[in-house]
Amino acid sequence: MGLGYGNLVAIPHVLRTMPPVYFAHDYKTTTLHESGVAMDMWERGELTNRRTKGPTWTHSTDAGWSPEQYQRFADHRGRPMRDLLARVEAALTADPRVVVDLGCGPGDQTLALTDRWPGARVVGIDSSAEMLTKARSLDAAGRVEWVQASAEEWDPRSTGGPVDILVTNATLQWVPTHLRLVPEWVAGLAPGGVFAMQVPSNFAAPSHRLMREVASRHPRAEQLRPGLARAEAVAQPETYAALLLGLAPDVDVWETTYQQVLPAGDGEPHPVLEWVKGTGLRPVLGILPEGPERDTFIETYAAELERAYPRRPFGVIFPFSRIFALARTQGA
Ligand SMILES: C[S@@+](CC[C@H](N)C(=O)[O-])C[C@H]1O[C@@H](n2cnc3c(N)ncnc32)[C@H](O)[C@@H]1O
């Protein structure tokens, strides 16, 4: 079954026929999210054939990942992966033999891949030891090969054979150089293989904007700023479309906003605060140690969230936008 071109009618033919392009973007000074679409970058001469990998974040000051905090909203967090996999399934022409989940996190969704494709070898890769410990604890039967590696360092050839499906869900926003890595990952796919990614695109939403604003008024604003800007490594949907169309014949890119309803009992912490504590607030939590300084930041931020996302009888509506992108390589 062929993939549609979705909303890509605006991409001119010349972009579809260009050789693979690589982004030589200085992520330190400008975020890709703010930098405009690929066509603008092309016109400004900012797309090049450089294959240089970016640096890894070995000196990250982020707080570690807490599988428990992250999984507090497992239903909402799992939905985009399920939607992405439904699209992957529709794109496949044969049962996959090797499936890789890059940034597998606590592993529940990786294990679901073994249910979906029981004949496949499934590899879960993540840079976080905490997440992998949780993942292994869920996998007593050893159905998944768990590997600790960063996306920046991972080499698709290390799996010992071509990859039929490379899925990466809610991870590449933490990998600011991912636009440079995607071509290598797509090149490592088997004929007819599928690359599928999902990234949040809600960095302008009140949840993240207010976090940045509170951080900008903080006495340690300069220390807090890089971590929060780094989480904005997400590009425009058109950028993913243009990049993937240079790499594979069948591409589908779309953006969705989920109207998430989070439970919000009286006297309980605001649920959006609890949500971001598991993800986007980690750069702040890593810099402000537990104690009065962190408490003041959280109180100020939580008060802003109460106004932006009011509690209602049914809970709090937390709209959440996400970008999905798929590319299928030429079949055998
Ligand atoms: C938001 S969680 C998503 C986990 C899982 N894919 C899911 O959908 O529930 C992001 C995951 O990306 C991992 N991660 C962040 N940066 C990474 C990197 N540079 N290389 C590999 N994994 C990374 C984190 O450790 C974390 O487990």
C-alpha cells in the first residue's frame, strides 16, 4: 500500500528531486523550530551536503529520567505511538524482521512492538540507564534486546542486519542534531523499510512558554536558558517533509493536536506541572536543587499554569500538538 503525500502539495517538485540534503545548522545559536521551513533554509543556502554528526550531550545538566513520573500519564503518552504504528502498519508490504525503537524509554511501548510483530527481532535503544532498568524489569521473558546508546552515537549497522522499521517516538526533541542523523538512519533501512518518528510541536504552548518566562525572570536565568532552548530542537513539519522526500520515494508527514483531558482533583498539584516534571521541566530540575530555590520556581510556575489551564469539573484540558513523519524506502 502506497503512502500518500498528505499535506505536501506545497513542496515544489525541485525539492522532491534534489539529492539527499543535510542540515548544517548551528543549533547553539538558533533553534530549528524558530528558523522557518526547509524551503526558506534552502533559499538562504543553509542546507548543505555535510554529513558531520553533531556533538552528544555528554555534559548535560538535566535531571535524570524518572520512569515513574513519565508513566503517570501513560495513556496519553502512549496514544501518539499507537497512531504512528497504525500508519507504519499500513505502509508495510511484508512482515518486518528487525524493528528498532530508538529512545525506547521505560519499554512498555517497545514490548507492545513484540505483540504487534511477534516474528520480529525487536531492539530497544535508549541513553538513560534508569529508563532501561525499568524496561528490563518489564521484560522477564527477554523478548526485546535492550541497548544503552545515544541516538547521536548509534550506528544502524550495529544491529547486524538491515532494519525493517526504525521507530522513534517522543525522543528526537532531545536530540538537537537529529536532522543530520536522519539520512544515515534512512540509509540503514532494508528495501521497503520504514522510518517513523513523532515529536511534540507544542513549544509555543503556555506550558512551555510560561516555563521559559518564569526561568527568564529567575536570578539564574542565564544558567536555565540553554536547557530550555535545547528542548526546542524540533523543526517545522515542512522541514521533515522536504528532508525525507530527498531520501525516500514514499513520505507522509502530518501534525495533530490532541485535546488531552487530565484529571485534576482539588488540592492536588496541577496536572500540567506533573506532566512536564516527567519531561520538559527536567532541564530546570537539573539546575535547581531540591529545596527553597526549586520550590519557589515551581510555585510561581504552577500559579501561571492554574491561570492558563483552569481546573474544571471534568479536569484540565491540555491541548498537545505533535508532528508525525514517515518515510518508506524503495521496495525490493
Ligand atoms: C519522552 S521519552 C519517550 C520514551 C518512549 N519512546 C515513549 O514514547 O514513551 C524520551 C526518551 O528519549 C531518551 N533520550 C533522550 N535523549 C536521547 C539520546 N540522545 N539518545 C537516546 N535516547 C535519548 C530518554 O532517555 C527517554 O527515555
